[in-house]
Amino acid sequence: MLLHQRTTFCIPSVCLLLALSALGEEGSEASANTPMGAVISNPELAAVGGGKRTPQGPEAANVLVFFRPDKDASVATLKGLAPCEKRTAGKSVRWTGIVSDKYSAEQVKAAQAETGVAMPILVDAGDALYVELGIAQLPAVAITDKDHRLVQFQSFTKLNFCELVDGRIRLVIKEITEADFENIQNPASTKIGGEASVAGRHVKMAEAYLKAGSPDKAVEQAKIGIEKAPGLAAAHAMLGSALAAAGDCKAARAAFDQALKLDPADARAVEGKKGCEGK
């Protein structure tokens, strides 16, 4: 159960939220979210590790990450958000992890250490924020603006969770347009037929060669992937990574740029292009 069984009386609407939140785990249906535009409460909460802090600040985007430290899938997803958190460094973005007060500080600290995220983790006393936002599935990310209005919400997905969260953040801070975000939600790879799955296999082979220290073979596999599915951002990003590993950052930057045209939030392309700066 996600929430304590402390409540002995509640109005029907709150009881419904409690029931939905208690049932929610990875793979369930998200429901009962607060309407977009609603102002979210900003109580001062205890931080794991000491002190107190409010979940939201004056930043353009306040990213509230709700997760369970006792679920492998939830912790793995939080680990996957670490690169997204790093990419927003220096921007008007505030990250905050939110956990139920049912968990011990030791549990939460262990999960945070495993994930590598730097965000402070706050303890949601009485699960008030969980109920207010109607969190029925974990992990989940709510994003509010500088006025603490809910402007984006991302339910758990097994694929591309970091990319979707990153895209929503960039949309809020006006780095991308709604059309750009639509491409992130529905990338070209989902529209190009069966060749996409074939291309995906070549991308995976390229990644395996790259990890094995054979960038030339990785380049070959990535190029085959692009031939099979020219609209697959992951194939162009993989080509960039392989070319960079082979010492050709000029060609790698071109590949990364093409990947970012297809998917502005492609994590490999974003990080790869940064790594090739000045080379």
C-alpha cells in the first residue's frame, strides 16, 4: 500500500483519491490528477538528511518527482532521470524528490545513492501532496511554473521516461515548441513501419560494438540502421557516438544535429554534442 491506513473518516472525493493512490504501482492506470493550471500547495517539508525545504521555488519549472524507494522499477526510473537532472544545470529548473512518510530515512538515502540524482528528497507528511495531486501511479513527475501552477504531468512509462520529462521541462522553459514536443511524444520511428524495428536492432548492435571498444564496427551498424529507418533519431545519435569514439567529432556533430532535428530531447545526442564541443 502506498498510503498509511490512518484515515478513519473522509469525504467521498478524498476517499477516492486515497484508494487510487493506495492501489497505484508501476503499470497501473494513472488517474485523478489535479487539473492543469491549479495552484499546488507548497508546504515546508523535512528533507532526508536534515533540515526543511519547500518543494517549489521561484524557478520557471519546478519538477516534483514522486517515487517509491522500495520498488526496483521506481528506483531504476529515478536513476534514468539523473541525466535529465544534469542537463538542466544552470537553468531556471528546480528538482525535488517526494516520498511518502511511510519510508525510513535509511531506505530513501540508499535509493538516492543508487540512482545518482542530486535533487533533495522531501518527506510528504501525511501523504498530503500525493493526495492533492491524485498520484495513482509511481513513479510520476509533476511540473509547476514559477507561480506554482501545475503545467505538466508525466505518468510512468517503461520507455523514454527521461526524454518525455526532459521535453516537458523544455516546453515549460520555452526551449521547444508544442510541435517539437509532439515529435518527442510520437517520434518518427513510430511512423515508418516495420523497418524501424530492424533499424533498432542494428542500433543495439552498434551500441554493443561501442561498449566492446570497436567504434568502426559500431559506425557500420549505425549506418545500416539509418539506411533502414532514416527518421530514427536513435540511429543518428548512435552514429554520432560511434564517430566521436573513433575520433571524428566533426562528423559526429553532424550526426548529433540530425538526431536532434528528429528528436530534440534525444539524451545521447544532447550529451554527445556537448562532449564534442571544441574538438
